[in-house]
Amino acid sequence: MNLIRHRFAPIVLGCAGLVVLPATVIAQQAAAPVRAKTEKLMLSFALGGVSIRSDEFENERESGGGFSAQLGWGFTPRFTLLADASGAVLGSDDEEFVLVHFDLLGRFNFVNPQRPLVPFIEGGISARVAGQDDIAIVDENGTQEVDLEISGGGFTFGGGLQYHVAPSVSFGASLRFTVGEFSTVKINNVSVDGFELDATSTRLNIGVTWWPMR
């Protein structure tokens, strides 16, 4: 019996090695981190909540839901330049208005090659437009309905997180604050400049980002 054991021991050990080796390789592959990709072309779409606050508003703060789309270019793993367009419907049912942001932002990514989670901060310049149709106003000619639009510039800053489920695909969230003035009022087709309506808008977005160029 001992002789049989000694003769077959190398075979048993060899078979055990064939079983253990693939299992070790699989475990190493499963443990391998997703390497986040933040370079070259970036496309993003998000949904979220938007609010705007101003002392000039009747309710001081209005809020609602909206969406945003981004187009960016990662010059390095850490720096991305991006353009963002977002829109939201704010206010109550009978007094809803549309708020649109256009942003040009620089983003700094805190990239770690060993982690799929990428925090970032960003900042830049923005343009904002708010509009409402069919507003009833009373003047010397009586009551009439007009389309009202206010616009102006500002500065945006914020940050967020992206979690890469694949090197070129991530899910993330961001929080942005825009400060500035609405300086132009447009009633129907007549525009008047020189206003100083201070307002701060806040945007919380959750979405998906894709880097198509590998």
C-alpha cells in the first residue's frame, strides 16, 4: 500500500496543481482593478434636480427636474475640458418656467490607476437663460399676454464622483453651483440691457459617461 501511495503521489500532486493554478489565475483576474480612463473624447448624459434662488423672486427659491448633456476632451488623465448644456422646468404647475445653463468648464480628476473611483473638481464660466410664455401683464392698453426671457452670465464651480464599471464607462454624480446676474430682459422681441438680478442656481446630476476612443 505504501508503495502504491509513493508511486501515485507525484500524479496526485500534479493534478492538484492543475486545479489550483487556474483557480489562482481566475482569482487574480477577478481581483484586478478596473483602470479608469479619463483621456480623449468624453460623452455624458445625466438627469437631476435644479434650483435657483434670488431675493427678487416671489418665493425666493424655485426648484424642479431636468437633464444635461456633456461633450469633453481629456488632454491628460487628470485634466478635462468640457462643454455642458442643461435644461430644467421649475416652479409650480400654473407658473412653470424653463431654466437653461450653458457651461464651459475645466475639470481636475483625482485619478488612481488602482481604483475605479475617480473624484473630481471643476470650474468655469456659464450663461443662463430663463423664460416663460404667455405671461399676463396689465398696462395702459389693458391686459395682454407676452413671452418673457431673462439672461446673463456667471461662474460655475463644483465637483463629483465617477465609478468606472469598465475602463471607458462610468456612472457618476456631480453637484454644481452657478453665481451671477441676469442682465438682459426680453419681452416678446424687445430686449433691454442693464438689469442686475443676482441669482444662485444649484444642480445635482446623476448620469453615465462614455469614452469611445481607446
